[in-house]
Amino acid sequence: MEVKWLEDFLALAQTLNFSKAADERNVTQSAFSRRIRQLEAWVGTSLIDRATYPSRLTEAGHRFVPIAEQTLQGLYQARRNLQHEEGTDARTVTLTALHTLSFTFFPDWLTDLSARLGPIVSHMRPDSGSMEQNLDSLVDGDSDFLLTYQNQHVPMLLDPQFEHHRLGAETIIPVSAPNPDGQPMHCVEPGFAHVSYQKTSFFGQLVAGALATRLPTDNRVHVGSMSVGLKGMVMSGWGLAWIPESLVTVELEDGRLMRAADPEWDIEVEIRLYRSKENRRPIVKRIWETLAAG
């Protein structure tokens, strides 16, 4: 058995096309086909029905897909765990975090955590802009933790093996630049100029889920994935946007931004840290136990 055989099989199970799967795996089609046959010989039964076009999985092939996925995930996680058991790596944690949280919440939180546990080396993965991809980084074991906002309107489709701690709360508020009279340049009203989020981002799903049924018709003048970018567009007068309050506290105080609607248009979210129960790295366990202790 070779790990690459399992990776080949999952690529083929996804595409059901030998040529496309071989390209994806960067091997010739003949070499790819040979490796699939070697896997079938090791398993002892056919996994692919080659009598049809396009190819399809046999019954055994369908049953083998989750086995291959779980085997690879376990092997990759074990390798990461072993690589992180010595030296600096023993106190290194990898996180995926929403962009806003990475600089409004994370620095002070990590400072407090380090004061309780000792030095922690953090490796921050970039926010992909897509909630699904951020979740995948945790599911695939590429991150020890996922730091994210959470609200009932953005479901977290995670298996029971993933658990979370609530670290805090945040309010997402509609803001606008002021006009010369000291009033909001843009308000929540029919045809309002809207600086909005990509639909696949957390805030895109949040605003759509929490407010869409009662939002008046809008005029989208800009679409982005990061709150800090939308904040800049709002400050330049392009329109209003829903922004985490922690990101606009200074601008609200000095008058460069102002609320664009009553608090009934605010959205409350939690700040959560997720991890997999199967991640047995000592530093991950220590962090989790420290958070549980309060």
C-alpha cells in the first residue's frame, strides 16, 4: 500500500475521469491507471467499473471512499503531530482566523493566553474570504484552531468531533460617512448605496441571513470580502456597510463615521475558537484546558 494510491483513488472518485484525475495528480494517464490497478490488487476487489463511460465506482468503491479519506486524514494529522513535538514547534500553533479578528481581537487574546501558558508561537493562515474554505482548513487538519465569528444565520456544518469555546461577543453595525450637516450621508432606505460583502464570506452570509427579509432595495456600489476594505470605501463616501464595531470605534468617536441606522439594525455575533477533538498535540490540549478553566 502507498499513500499516493489512496490520493489517486480519491481524485478519480471525484472526477470519474481517468484523464482529468491523472492531470490533477500530475502523472501520465498510463501511470495513473497502473497505480489504480495496484490499489485494487492490494484491496482484493475492483473499485472502478471500467465497462461504462464515464467510469463509475463499484459498490466496493463507494464503500472504500470514506475509508480512504479517514486513513489519509489520520496519517496527515499524525505526521503534523510528530513534526510539532520537538523544539519551537512544540509551542507553535496554526490558526485560521477571519481577517477582522486577526487584528482586532487576536493580539490581546494571545497576549493574555501567553501570560498564563508561557510563550506561544502563532502561525496565522490568511483568511480565504470564503467561509467554506476557512472551515476546510480546520477539517483537513491544516490548522489547529479556527477563530471566527458565529451567528445562527451562518451555520457551522461541522461533525461532532469539532468543538468550540466562546471567547467573547461583537456587534456588527451599519455605518456611513457624515455629510456636511453632520448627518449620515447614507441611510437604510429604498435605493441606499450599499458597500457589501461577497456572498461566500461570513459577513455576506450573515447580512443576507439576518437582514435580507427586511432590507429595502439597495444599490450595490462595491463588493469585497474584508471588513477593513469596506470600511475604507464607507469613509470615502461610497455608501453604507455593516462593520464590526471594534473596527470602527475610533472613527465613531472622532466623527469620521457615524451610525447609519437605529440599533434595531445591529447584528450580534459570538467570537468562537474551534478545534478538532482528534488533534492530540500537547500545546493544543493545554490551550483548550486553559480556556475551559476560565
